[in-house]
Amino acid sequence: MTTGEAPIIGLAPWLETPPGQYLLAWEQAQLDEAVADLFGFHALQMGLPQLQGLRANRMPNRWLACGAFGAEDVEAGVAHALCCEPEYLPFADQSLDLVVLPHTLERAEDPHRSLAEVERVLRPEGRVVIAGLNPVSLWGLRQRGGRLARWAGMWRHQPCYLPAAEEWIGYWRLRDWLRLLNFELEVGRMGCYRPPLSTQRWLDRCAWMERLGAHWWPVLGAAYFIVAVKRVRGMRLVGLSRSPRAAGAVAAPASVIGRWPPSRSREAPSGSPSTRTHTEDT
């Protein structure tokens, strides 16, 4: 049915466009560098299978979880995934060493609760890695301008520059949330300083703005990247422990589709889906 309005582009199709590929390449490089030297036993990536957030990590048990907003990727053939929502992770308290959230919070129904759930499942000194779009940027300005023009009756048949999101979470706002949940910022940076252009040719021509933007307007990058460490007051860590912990809260159920990527280790976190649900052959 024709409504006269422009179609709303999703994140997955948008990532196949030139600006989407540009953003994806920058975030992949940041993730590879950040997770390469993080040690532990259990790691989780929540959403966005187009971004291989754990490929450079060496933890034996790595999971890819897709919620309702990632169902289309699972149906398209993305295997080794765990279906759950970011607000209800099917893991016991303090059972994971690393959680990666690539554009997860800005598409979650309750981003604050999702972040609190990450704090619950992380071990002390565990890390959360977050990538998101910066609303205070040239890309964000073009997005708001496009929405205003459509509201005024202009360019209704043209989609907005960026994909639709439930809520854009600013960099400084997210830092406040992390501080309230006893996370300590370890890495915080921005990137993607090229203007909001739609063609690869013009994006390549503006490559010189990367170094200039990082020097002169570092807080105006189109995307931000954060690594935060969970701190627990009064606790002194001596070493990593493989012994299961008593769960303080009941973990949410989930449907296990497979392991991502396949690992030689058969060990799974206490309360993980592999110990409480059945496994379906894919």
C-alpha cells in the first residue's frame, strides 16, 4: 500500500551502503584492537552479526545473541546464534568476562535496563564494549534536518540519511549511565569524521578529514567507541576461577541455535543456555 512517505531503512540494509561500510570498517578496527588482549572464558556479542566483534578474541566460549531486532539476520542464514533480548540475558550472575554491544542500546526497548543486565552477568573486572552513533555530529545534524524537512512536507519520498533508531544515546549520557552502574571508563574515543555523503567516491575524497577532525573537533565524530570495566568495591581478585557461582537471580530462558564461532572447548558459563535449554541442529 502506498502512503506517500519514504520507506524507513533498517540498520542491516543501511550497512551495505557506502557510508554504512565506512562506519562498519572503522568499528571493526576498533573492536579488533580492543578485544585482542582480553582474557577470560566466556564472551558475548549482543546483536549486529554483520560486525564480527569477537573474531580477534581468544576466549574459548563465544556467543552471538540476536534479539527481536536481529531476527531477520537469523532467518537470512546467520548461524551459531542465541535468540534473546538485551533486557533479559539468559546467563547467571557474574558468569561472563566480556560483552560487546554494537548499536545494541540504541535499538533496545529499555537501554538502561539492558546496560544493567550487562552489569549483572559480568564478572568483577569484566569488560563491556559499546559502539554507537553520536547524535552531536554532522551525521546527526543531517538526520535531524531530514526529519524536520519531512515533517514540513519536503522530500517525503526520500529516506533519512541514517537508519531508524528507537533512541540515540549521547556519549556523555552513556558515560553517566556506566558510572552509576560502577563501571570505570577504560577507552573512550570517537571516529568517522567525514561528512554525511552517500557515494563512495565523495567519501574517499574526504578521507583527509579523518586526521583533521580527530585533532580539531574530536567530540564531533559520527560514531563513538567505549570500553568500560566493571568494578566491585571491597573485592580483591587473585585469579580467574572456573568454579560455578550461585545465581542471585534467575536467568532468562533463550532458544539456542548454535555456537558462534565453533570452539574446541565444551565448557559453558554457569547458567548459560547450553545447560538449561535444548540445542537445535542448524
